[in-house]
Amino acid sequence: MTERTFSIIKPDATRRNLTGKINAVIEDAGLRIVAQRRIRMSKAQAEKFYEVHKERPFYGELVDFMTSAPVVVQVLEGPNAVAKYREVMGATNPAQAADGTIRKLYAESVGENSVHGSDSLENAGIEIAQFFKDDEIVG
Ligand code: CMP
């Protein structure tokens, strides 16, 4: 089934000028970038986006990191895009990520792990709506 998922290229990756290299991995995997914007995430946006993690010990660090430099927010489209992108990203901890995945190739640590991808179709819809209007997504 054709799906859309939400992606973020995180500050550790934009700082190292890796946007194009990460987009190449995404496109080579058959996912289409149907919306994309480079933004500086506000503290309020990051807090809201990661609200599910607010009781975790790393929440404050995560919000600080996500607001520390520009990010690229994206909508990716393709067959089974949610699961496909999670496969392309690799495990959250780059030490456990499979060869050829974005995190194996580029991530620095479990916190600074270069990319985010939605964990379910339902969350993809919620996350996309936090950053994009419908008419900004051109499939
Ligand atoms: P992400 O997919 O964006 O969703 C939650 C994020 O929390 C995750 O990627 C990591 O960047 C971050 N995270 C998860 N576990 C840890 C951890 N142990 N320490 C710091 N950050 C973490």
C-alpha cells in the first residue's frame, strides 16, 4: 500500500552537510521525497514533537539537541513507506544498525542519530500534520 511517513534529518547531520547524502539513500531505497523544508525547530515544537518521551531521562537533552542547529523535515512516500523508512534508517543505536543503513553510515550516537522516522502510520499522520499543510505535499 502506498503510504506517507514523516522524516527529520537531525542537527548532527545538517551540521556535517549530509542532507544530500541522506536524501540519496532515501531515494535509492525507492522512497519519494514529496515535501521538504529546512527549519530551525523551536523549543515548543521539539517539546511537543517528543512529548511521548517527556518522562525519559534523555528528554531535556533531546529537546536541546533538536533545537541546536537546523533540521530538514520531510514527507516520504512509497510502498509501505513507514516500515520501509525504518529499515532504511537502521536501529536507533548506530552501533546496532545494519550495514548500508543511514544510521550505520552516518549516525554518531544513540542521541545524535542523524534521522527520525515515524514508528506507525497513525503517528506518521500526526507528525506530518505538525509540520506540513496538505497543499505543501506534492505527490
Ligand atoms: P527518534 O527516532 O527521533 O525518537 C526518539 C529519540 O530519542 C531517538 O530517535 C533518539 O535520538 C533519542 N534517544 C533514544 N534513546 C536515547 C538515549 N538513551 N539517550 C539519548 N537519546 C536517546
